[in-house]
Amino acid sequence: MTSAVAPRDATSPPRLRLEPRWRRVDVVVVVTLMGALLVAQQVLRAMTDDGQDYWGPAGVALAMFPTMTCGGVVLFLARRRRLNLRELGFTRPLSWRPSLVAWIGSIAAGPAFAGVVAIFGVQAWEPFRLLELYSPAAVRSVAAVGWYALGVVVIAPFVEELVFRGLLYRAFRQRWALAPALALSGIVFAAAHFDALTFAPLLFVGVLLGWAYERSGSIWGSIVPHAGLNLLTLIALLARAG
């Protein structure tokens, strides 16, 4: 007896499982909450003494609380929508190749953007602009580096991918074609970093991570290159401090 379901074309790209569906209100709630928390974070930083240690537990908590809170809200909403972790993409990737491509492309994004800026004669752009907040002078101990690494290499990639790819990209992809879903989720990802000078390269990184999530069929396909990018960024910061 033949099956009524036609086999998937082996040449077609892997696709995410898009059911059950997120609701529009879920996206509105998380984006609104994230915006409010990021504004609050900037206000707290502005009120903070210049000598604050961004490398200790308190600094990591301040840096991570918007995404950590929103990640918890995403998991709560997923439970209400009867979405389990597997349906959010916590499965074995169909291929690690998209992750490798996304990682390499993300590494190249900063220098490539700096080159474009230099060609057009715009005011010099510093590839490590995002790192200036975390003064190299604050690198005082292995413990401090460990706390910061925990935040940027482990917590941030996991929670940010849950929010930006597991919720936002997946919700956009349920309603639109690949290109607009990638573009819109990338825009939100870049905007959430609150830095106009790094918006363009972060937009490109967000698009690459969304593409890796789509093509690998797994959220691990975007978490791993995100963590790898952040690890290299941390290494670059430590090299500057040395």
C-alpha cells in the first residue's frame, strides 16, 4: 500500500516545524517588555558610577536581566500555547553546515562594515565599539573573566536565540516568506543592542543566525555560532586589555 504523503524533495532546504503557531499578542508582549527593560537598563547604567565593575556578578546581572526576563516570558507563553522545547527548535540540527556559514559570516560582518565605511569616507567606525563599556582596566582576576564569559558566551546566546529566533523569527516565518521574516527579526535583534553605529553589522548577524535556524531546523544551529562569535569578541577584548 503506497503512502498518501509525497516524500520531501531531497534537494529542497530543511524547513522549521511551524506548528503550533505563536499568536500576534505573544510577539507584542515580548517586544514591548524587552523595549521597556532595555530602556530601564540604559537608565540604570547612566545612573551608575563610572567605576562600576561590569565584569562581576552584579555587572553580568545588569547586562543580562532584559533578555533573561524575556526568555522566561517566552517559555511561559510557550507553555500556554502548548509549545514544547522540541517545537521551539531544541532538536539535533539536520546539518551543522549552516551554523558554520553563519559563524564565519558573523565574524566577517564587523571588518566588512568598517571597510565600507572607510571607502565612503564616513567618520571612522570602531569594530569594538560595543566593548568600550566594559573597560579593559576592569579585568582584574580570573573570576571576573569567568563571570563575564558566563554572561556573554553561555547565557546571552542561549536566551537571545530563544527570544529572537525561537519566538520572533518563528512567529514572522509563520506569516511571511523567508526574506521578510529574516529581515524583520534581524532589525529587532540589531535594535535591541541600542547602538546606532553597530546596527548594520548586527542586522547582518541577526539575518545569518535566523537563516542558520531555518536551514538547520534547530535552535542549536543559531545558538552555537552566536556563542562562538561572542567568544571571539571576548578573546579580542582580553587581548586589548593585555
